[in-house]
Amino acid sequence: SNLMPIPDGAINTKPGAGHYFANYENSFGFAYGSLTGSQVAQINATVDAVNAVIVGAEKIDKRIHPVCMDQLLTKYDTKHDPNASAVLVPVGGSDFRFTNVITEGQPWPLLPSFKDGGLQGLDGMHPTIVGYTLMAQNVLDAIGKYEGILVPKLDMAMSDRADTLLTDMPRLWCVVLPLWRDIRRAFIHGHPAPAHQYASHTAALMQALQFKTR
């Protein structure tokens, strides 16, 4: 989910399943990078080729049953395909819609703090508890299919409630996420930092986080 199309408004015109946006950038990180749609397509083709070799192990030993997580995530690729599936979790009389876009917070205090994304955490790469539950369900379904046993259906609502990031999303993230992206983008292109009142605070916060992760 960290790899989002450029510019921001491009997400509103989805290219459809199997197709790509013209350009992508990492929405979050300590450095800035971008890829063209053709480069992303080539990376995916390489991943597909490697996966095909791994899946081929099933022909060598019938006890082996690969579970293809990349295909699972393609099924939930709402970033590109408007008809893709989403994880719907009932919360307070309505549904939260968890998708593979970058996770964002909601600024308005009278609304839930979670706004968009939700299958991966703030870094856009590591799954949330909901994301891990979706993956675990895929593994359980494969066990049920190949072992002929009854497997449970995991409770997505329980997974949502267990994840404090989703239940208490930092509202300031709706400012920090795009602002830090703009700061990194400006730096890599040799432009001045955005003239935003929180620009220096955001840069200081991210420098502190980067120091703690080293």
C-alpha cells in the first residue's frame, strides 16, 4: 500500500485489473523513490516467475500446497480495480472498508479516527492485525481444502478491535503523511521544503524516528 500513484488525484481514475498507473512513489519512508508503471509491471513479472518455481514444488511432492499471498492481495487490489474486494468490518452501525491504499487518519474529531487503507500499517508494508487475519484465513482455507477438515472463519471485527492503530488512529497522521512525502519529494528534486506551518515539526519527528530505528 506504500506504493501510491502520482499525482494524488490519479487514484480517482483507476486503470483496472492488470493495468498500472503511469507513475508511483513511496508514500512513506525516510528516503524518496518513484517508479514508472512499466517498472512496476516488470517487478511483478519477476515475482510471478519466482513464484511459479515455488508453486512447481507441488508437482514434486503432493504434500506441498503453496498458498499464494500475492494472488490474495490482487483480489483486494482496490487501488487499481474499482471492482476488487474489500474487507468490510461492521463498526457502530456502519462498515469500515479496509483496502490496500495507504493508511490515513481522519482529522475530524466527531468521526472515527480511521479514514482509509487499513490492511497495512503506517509504513505501508507491514500488515495490521486485520491484514494478518486475512492472510491467516487464506492459509486456513487451503488447509481445509487439501486436508478435508473443517476450518474456522476468523472474526475480522475482533481483529479490528484488537488493533489499537485502527481503533485509535493518530488523527495528526492525515497531516504528517502527505507533508512528510512532500518534504522528501522536494529534497530529492532540490526544491525548498513546503511552506507549511508543521513542516519543521514533521521533519524533526521523522528524524527522531529514523534515529530510533537505527
